[in-house]
Amino acid sequence: MQNLRIPGPTPCPDEVLKSMSRQMINHRGPEFAQILNDVTAKLKQLFQTKNDVFLLTASGTGGLEAAIVNTLSPGDKVLSVSIGAFGERFATIAQQFGAEVIPLRFEWGQASDVDAIRQALKQEPEVKAVLVTHNETSTGVTNDLAKISSVTKEFDKLLLVDAISSLGSIELPVDDWQCDITVTGSQKGWMVPPGLAMVAISDEAWQANAKAKMPRFYWDFAKARSYLEKEQTPWTPAVSIVFALSVSLDMMLKEGLANVIARHARVAKMTRQGIKALGLAIFAEESHASNTVTSIAASDGLDTKKLLKILREEHQIVLGGGQQKLSGKIFRIGHLGWVTEEDIERVLEALAIVLPQAGFGGEKLK
Amino acid sequence: MQNLRIPGPTPCPDEVLKSMSRQMINHRGPEFAQILNDVTAKLKQLFQTKNDVFLLTASGTGGLEAAIVNTLSPGDKVLSVSIGAFGERFATIAQQFGAEVIPLRFEWGQASDVDAIRQALKQEPEVKAVLVTHNETSTGVTNDLAKISSVTKEFDKLLLVDAISSLGSIELPVDDWQCDITVTGSQKGWMVPPGLAMVAISDEAWQANAKAKMPRFYWDFAKARSYLEKEQTPWTPAVSIVFALSVSLDMMLKEGLANVIARHARVAKMTRQGIKALGLAIFAEESHASNTVTSIAASDGLDTKKLLKILREEHQIVLGGGQQKLSGKIFRIGHLGWVTEEDIERVLEALAIVLPQAGFGGEKLK
């Protein structure tokens, strides 16, 4: 079996896959209503929120677009806290829809600096919302969201959070950390195939929603709310993925959220230690290295493209490459969702064999 | 087994369901690239088009939004040809994004009148695009799209087509009929669970796209095109539903498009005859009655809500009710995708039993 270790889609447990092959039902009938209510209640537990939670039939990026268009108006100033490719994407969406984006960029591989955020909010009193990536999948860095939230709320701004690759895997108590919009995606820590974005909306976000003038129809949270009152979604949902999510949420609740989070921390630590034992360096600032994806710097002659190809073709192990300006400079190991120490051991064993085949150590030989 | 006879989601064949439980793969790897190329090529065959065809992870409604925002600018005039709830939806999306919508409404249950469309286009020379629903699911009416296309092209306007519940079931040669944007959804005639919208884009639509100023990111066709050149989708696609679509498209191609369309026509005719034999009337203007969904007028004391409830609870048959202003006034039988005469026979047999229990014939007794 292939060992799929990219930061999403993640492998799905057998029970989850089995539920995907369930026959269709009426998405406006009583049977689906019960599943939708149940899934929504379970998500609220794992989000640690009393906020409204909706399912959107979309990738995570659709959830980010929904966060923007439901809370902002063209011309609104937003502070974009960006530490990588997904931070840039969130900002670009806001810009496309007419927000005035004030970029606050940190070096890729670093977490954002909370004092710099405070400084930016002081300088730009008209900022309406702060956009932040909790876990930056492209660099393997987790921002200190609790602190970013504190400073955002000091200035009484909306906090829009890309939690696509963190929620359900890394601690993120949505209500305690006062996240106004929180977005995640089914194919990450949730152990479910891609096709659903899940979003939580705070009271403050609802107040913003009532005034927000960006055009919206498919993403309209007000429609999602009025349909959820009827135990439906506004548009035909990805029914099979809702079936699968129901099963995976039961698994997560059975394991217990604290245990799920501890398992991710344990597996991630083991990954970092194993990588360093192989003579490689973690690309991310280590104090903020992500517990869902580890980024590894290409050094000492390593050809990452060759590495990934040999791992895939000869060892049935699929890792991620670097994105955009990190292409060829890093590779990434996803360890979120359905993952144990054994999965990572297999990766580390294969790396020990393949690294020299992919040029690693070549610089020393020169 | 439940006999799900709503106009989508439709039942999926066993092979399709089985493919849904396949384990995840890397959506940016060579294996998915091959599937994506293959599915795209097969869709082009069934769309009868050389146009670009893209998969969007969304419901059909997302596909409609994509059609609007990719071709229009705020302030653009569009002629909305509307014969029911989904025609209204298409117009509302255009309006939400700032188009000036000129509504041309026909009575629900009727097809649109081509002369009236010509008249409207004469009166409004600045119209940029015509929005039309090929098959109006809410009323069970199929518009004469070939003629609507002719008149639209007489005036050299863009033709944006909601073909969600027609394409793959009812004749619609996309290129011959000069459709500029054509939108369909996986959970209709395609026999696949919901979660994918499929769209075709003509050269003229691409020219409009280059100038279109409506804000877009998730739906951006230019991004879809540049990623498809790399054999990818811009955002993580609903991988399982692509697996399923690949299987169902093979089944459709094996049956042959002409045979698929003929089967739909045959089953629909049998449905209408059976309904009339029960003493009920078809709600739709019969010359334009749909071959994918039959709408039946509630008459003679019939309580449609009671009817649907008894059918569901006692006969495992799920039919659709009326939507919006047709609520309680009609009920609907979906016969698209994986459907045979036997499925409809079961429905008709059950109706013979349940109709009197739901009040039908009560008026005569008074």
C-alpha cells in the first residue's frame, strides 16, 4: 500500500472509505437532516465552539473565499499576516474582491512576530480584519495564534483564520481564542477525502456579515444559516463526504481531542528527530515547527525532485515538494490525520536508503 | 433498497459507489494527472465539444456562479430567460455580482417563447449575454435550446447555459448549439455523488473572460486552464468523485450517448403515460415535458406532502415535492442517470396504492 505523506489529501481509515460507497439519499429528506445535525454537533465539539458551523461543498480555498466575502466590503482595509504561500493566497482573495490589503510578510520558514502585528495595527487604525494562517502548510510553520488573537482583540479587529491544516490536529479552541471566522478542510486532519470546507462564524462575524457588501451567492453564510434551521444546506452538498465525515468525527471523538492532538505532537517530534538524525535540517524555525507537516531543507547536494521520484516509484512513499519560491529548496512530510509512528518510521527508513541516491552527501565528496 | 427518484442526487451504480471507496492519492502526482486527462477527454465526448472542459469542486450552483463571474463585468446587461426556480437562481447570481438583469419570465410549467426572446434582444441591443436554463428541474420543462441559441447568435450575444439536469441525459451538442458556457453537475444524469460541477468554455467565452471584471478567485477559469496544462486543478479537487466520474463516464460511453438519450426519452414517456393512466395530469406543457424529471399537478384533493411521506415510509420510494410557489401544488419524479423502466414501474405501482390514501379522488367523493 502507498504511504501517502503529503499535507493533504491524507489517507483515510478503512471505515471512512467504506462509508464513501454508501448509496445516495435525498439531501432534503429526514435521513440527511439527522446526519447533518449530528455532524454539525460533533464538529462544534472538536472546534471547541458554540459558534455556528457550516459545511461548504468546496476545497479549503473556497472556505477562505467565503470568509472574505461574508465579512468585508470593497475598500475595507485588512491586515494580512503572511508567512508563506497560503498566507499570500488568503491576501490575494481579499484583494480580488476589492479589499485594501496591508501586507505584513515574514520570512518563509519563520512564524509571524506578534509585536510587529501590534505595531502594524497601531499604524493602521482603520484596519477592519486581520487575516492569518494558523498553520502554514507551505513552510511547515505554526503561528502562535493565541497571541495573535490577543493582539487582534486588543485593537478590536475581526480575526479571520485559515486553520485548514491545523484544526482537529493542533490545539485551536475557536471560542477561547476568539476566532471570528475559522476555516478548515475535510482532506486534512479530518481523515476524509477532499470536497468539504468547514467554517465557524462568531457573533462578531455575523455583525460584520450584516454590513458586508462583497458580492456573494454560493458562499453566503446567511443562506447557510437559514437552511441549517431547516436541517439542510442551501445547495446540494457532497453527500458522500458528509457520510465519511460523520464516521471520522466519531473516531476522533472516541480517541479524544486531547489524545489526537498529543498523537500529532508525538509523531511530529519523532519526525523532526529522525530527520536530524539523517543529517538533514528542519527548514522551519524550530520553536514553531508544525505538528502536521515537517519541512526539510535541501542541503549538501540533495536533488529533491529526484528524491521524491525514487521514493514514489521504488518505495511507494509520496512526500510533498516545495511550493513556489521553495520549489527544489525543501521537501515536506505530511503527518496529519490518520498517522502513527510506524508510518513515519517507514518514511525515515526509506529516506536513509534514497537520500544518497538523490545526491545527498555529494557536496562533502567534492 | 430505497428507490430514490428525485431529480438529484440520483442513485449510483454499484461500480461507481465502489470506486468512491478508493484510497486517496496525491492530487498533484502523475496518477491523478492521468485520471484528470482521461476524465476531461471523456467529458468532451459526451458534451460533444472541442471546448475547454473543467471540473470544479462545488455543487451545480457553484458552476452557475462560475459562469457569471468569468464572463461579465458589473453593470453588464444580461437577458435572463426564466421558466422556474433555477432560472430565477441564475438571474439572482448575476444580479448579486452587479449585472443589470433584464428579466424575461414565462409562466411556470411553460417553455420559453423564442419570439419573445428575439423581441427582447431587439429592444435591448446592449445585452451582453443570455442566461438560460436548458432543463428547468423545478417545473419539469425542457427549453428549446437549439432555437434559443439561434436567436441569441443572430444578435451575436454570449449564451450561458444551465445544463445541470440535462447534459448527458437530453440531447445537447455543446458546439453545434454554440453554447458559450455550459454547466452541469455530477449528481444528475452522470450517476455520480454530488460535489463536482463540470463546465465547458467556448472561444467567445474566453474572449469575454479576458475582459470580465467581476471579482473571482476560486472560480477563476484562467487559473483552471493554466493548471490543466500542468494536468492539475488549481485547488484540491474532490478526488473520490473524480474516481467515480471516471467509472460512470466509461459506462455512459459503453452504452453510447445516443442510447443513453434514447433511454431517458423512453423512460420519461412511460412515466408520463403511467401518470395519466392514474388520472393525474402532467404539470408541464406537454410538448416540452422534460425527459429527466416529470412534474405532476396535485389535483382532486391530493395532499402531496402526505403522498411523499407515505411513499417514503411505507414503500421506500423517494419523490420530490414542489419548490417555492409550487410547494404543495406539484410533485416530481426524477428519471435521470441510472434509471430503467422497472424503477418507474415500481413508482407507478406504489402510486396506485398511495394516491387514494393521500386524498386523491376526495374531490369527486364530495
